[in-house]
Amino acid sequence: MSWQTKSKEVVFENPWLRVEDHAVINPAGNPAQYGIVHFKNRAVGVVALTDDLQIYLVGQSRYALDCYSWEIPEGGCPEHEAVEDAAKRELREETGLMAKHIEPLFKMHLSNSVSDETAYLFLATELTLGEQQLEESEDISVKKLPLKDAIAMIECGEITDAITIAALFAIERRFAQ
């Protein structure tokens, strides 16, 4: 038996997300309550990689965690925008970089027990440096470092962002020698 939805109620909504309370029948056949966070944008993340296997990270304060976070360039993709276009846009806005070549890496579900958020990850190469185009809510630092140093940041707990960790491990695996 799979989950069955009996009713749902929106308990909170803003321009980015909606929180729903669902009355359900669980797989065992019993009544239950389930909360779901619906994201109105898809997430995109971009590994900007140089020919000599250096990457660009962005650093910023993350309000929800009350901490500073090093990440690959990431952002939201509205339904009307193609995910590849959003990835290029986020890369340019957050780092100033433009990529001559961008390719999809994979898609992943984030926190899939309580949310429907989907992330699309990309690899950007043949990079040209320009100027950042930050939004008013962004105060972003950019640093370029060897891929192996970014992997070390994951291993010591300095990078904790799920999208970044998944993308960097995928790139490390692809370019392992």
C-alpha cells in the first residue's frame, strides 16, 4: 500500500515556498499527519572548473543556519526559465564568470522526506571573468582554489552545503587520476 492523501491545507506561503499540512493514510493503512515544504523554484548549482582543475567557490552568510557558508554558485530557477539558463545566470551574478561550455551533471532531491525541492547541477568550463551582479540580499565573496583543496574543506567540515558536496565529489570522481 502506498501513501494516500485525504486532505491538505496550506499553512504558510510566501513567494519562494509553501508549507502544507496533509491528512494521509500511511503505507500501513493508518491515518497520519504529514507536512510538506513545496519550493516554487528549482535549485541550480554550478561547478566552475578551470583547465588546471581549480574551482570557484562563493562564500556568504546563510541566515537560516546563522553561519558563513562556502558553496559552489547556486540559486533558484523559476518555472518559466530553463535550468541551464538559470545556471549560467547564477554563475554570472555570483562570480562574474561566463562559461563558453556548460553541461548537466545530474539532478538530485534535497531533503526528500519533507520537501519536493529538486536541484540541477552543472559543470561550467572555458571561463571568462567579468563582474559580479549581486542581488540586494547577497554579500558574496569569491575564491578560486584547487579542486583537491575544496574536497579537503568538505572532509574537515568547512563545506557543509549538500549541493556543493554532491557536485564536488562528482567532479573529483570524473577527474580522478
